[in-house]
Amino acid sequence: MKVWKDYQEKNKERFLHELLELLRIPSISASSANKPDMVTCAEAVKQRLLESGADKAEVIATEGHPVVYGEKIINPNRPTVLVYGHYDVQPADPLELWKSAPFAPEIREGKIYARGSCDDKGQFFMHVKALETMVKTDSLFTNIKFIIEGEEEIGSPNLAKFVSSHKDLLKADVILISDTAMISMDTPSIDVGVRGLSYIEVEVTGPNRDLHSGVYGGAVANPITMLSKMIASCHDENNHITIPGFYDGVIESTPEERKLMAEAPFDEEAYKEDLGVDALWGEKGYSTNERTGIRPTLELNGIWGGYTLEGAKTVLPAKAFAKISARLVPNQSSGDITQKLLAYFKKIAPPGVTVKTLVHHGGEPYLTPIDSRAYKAAAKAIETAFGKTPVPVRGGGSIPICSLFEKELGIKIVFMGFGLDSDNLHSPNEKFDLFNFYKGIETIPYFHQYFTEIQ
């Protein structure tokens, strides 16, 4: 609709300025030192919702970081779209690998570089500006509600209680989420599912203190060595996960689904070049896209112990630690997999060390039907804005609240992400293309229009 584009073009610089202001707030949910910043960011999101035309917006306290709720109700008889996003971001470490400060956003070569630029401030803010566009041009087709939380990056530990106790407030016909990616702007796509997550920490303890590695080395089990061997045992020679029962219940994709996935454009050489690797790694018998979409995985997210400062210290450490996560596919349960991970590491602990385990968080996998009214509306919106029919794909990441929303609210989710897999999510130099940001604001109003028209 031309009136939308005219309004967006006229206000695009202001839209960008407002996003940059949000990106300057270090809303790191995992860090207790940033708790005041979480409140500041929540208040800023509330203010932007009100400025964009929400009838009301409020910051609602939880036992952790607050939730921001907003709404614009034009007619109770019209369909209602609930937009979900999160204002919290991942820690920025390692800081030395950033080319610019993570919370001092810079625009280079048409891209916004900042922590949270794509995941998820830039993406949920597209919906805020789409709301403004529709309100200011008197072309809002649906009621819109927003739930923007502050704990997604730590597993949304308080969202279940919030949703359960606010069912009437969150009542809607569909949930719309932009926290996923497209194949590219030339090949638009829609995620039809995301993987689940199980995240644990392992602590291995050997002697009762750090020891001199010359005096005791070779006589006492080294916790780092033992932990390394334990981790190495989690995959076999085909990179198949060896934890007993790990694949129980995994739904194998049909040949038809695998054939459809293979039709999505993928340049393996460009993929390797972008990552700076000369070879790819993964479960034998599956393509790269299948490994990151339809197959479960187990990854080491961090490992430490002993002396890691400048110079040398010949020490046999008393402890070693690792953070380990599994990405899950449909029919796997995060609770079940977590218990299997905990049991496995305790069982294989070699003599001379003890193992302690800790559960961080988890979430369930989610699939959205491609024959639903919401998916059809999203596909038609993207086709209208991009001039191409989007390809359905499976996302490799996790959004832990998806299954929770469907269970508690009884409605389906549709994903309409505008990021790219190469946007360095959770990594140094996270980015979000200006083109993608503006294209999202352009596309979203079409979703609201078509959601009212498609039956």
C-alpha cells in the first residue's frame, strides 16, 4: 500500500535513530550488574509503544526482569495479533573481538553493528514502527498486542507464570514472532519450526587444591584432562551423539521434506568462506542445512580450568568446568534430554575425580503448520513485499517460549524473521542490515491486512 511506503520513507531516519537509542542500553539479562539497565530498557520500549500509537503500554514486574505489554484495540470483533519479542541481549564477550563497542552502535556498509541489533531489538522494533505506520495512515486492520520480555536469553524462567496468570490480557488469534532469519533477501524464506534446547554445566573436581604439575603430574588425575575425555566421548567417529537414549523419539524427516530442503539455495564454498573454515563438520549422512534444522545436536559452549592468565604457571588444577547445550527436534523433550545428559556425565566420571552437574535452562522444539491461515498470510505478505514466494525452512535456533504459548493460550505461532544467519547472533560484531530493517517494517502491515482477508 503506497500510503505505508510514503510514511515509512518520510520517517525512516527517525525510525533508525530510535532503534539506535535502544541498542545503546546494555540490557544483558544474564548479568546481575545490568539489572538497572533492564528496567531502563523496559521503560524505553514502553515509551516507544505509546509514541507509536498503542492505547496503553505498561512495564509489568516478574520475579526476574520485567515484561513490557502494549496494545492497540480498534474493534473487539476484529482479529487480534499478539506480537512477541525480547529486549534482553546476550553478553558481549569477548569484547576484544568487536570492531566497535557493542553498545555504541555503528553503521558500516549499510549495516547496524551492535549487540541486539538483530537479536532481537531490531526485529521486534520493526513491529513497533509498523504499528505506527498503520495508526498514522489510518490503515490498521487488526487489533495488536505486544509482549516484549526481558529473559529470553536466559531461558524465559518467569514467562510461564506470567502467561498463565495473564491469559485474558494476552488473548489473541495468532502469535507473530520476528526472532528468526531468512535464507537471504534475494531468496526470502519463513521458518516453519525452531529447535528445542537443553543447557547444563559440568564441574569436575580432582585433588583438594591446585598442585605443582611437576611434583604431582602423572600421579593424580587432571580434571581438565578427564573432562576433555568425557566430552570427547559424546560423539562417535560419524559425529553421531553417543549418549544413551538421546535419539529416542526423534522424528525422521521424510524423503519429501529432505528434498524440499535441498531445493533451498546453499553455496557451501561461500558458507565456509564467511566462517573462515576450510571444511565443515557434522553428523554423517546429512547435509549442512539438515544438520542445522532437522537434526539434534550437542555442543560445547565453554570450557575452563587451571591457569589462564598471562604467562605460564605449571599447575595441575583442582577443578575444570564446561557449559554444554543440546539443540532438540520434534518429539524430544528438554526435560528428558537434560536428565540423560546429567546421568551420562556422572556415569562416565573416571576414577580420581568427582562430577557435579547444574541445569541452566531448556525449551521445547516447535513446528508451525504451513496450511494455517497465519502462515498463508505471512507468505502472501512476504511475496507482496519481495516479489517472490518465500521458501519454508526449519530454523536451527531455539525460542523456548513457543510451546508454552500454544499450551497456555491455545493459539498457533507464525515466524516472520528478517535477520540472516550471517548476522553474528550471540557473537562479536552482531549486525542487522538497514535494508532488512526497513523491509520488515514494509512487510509487516501486509500480514495484518492479509490475516483479516484469508480464511
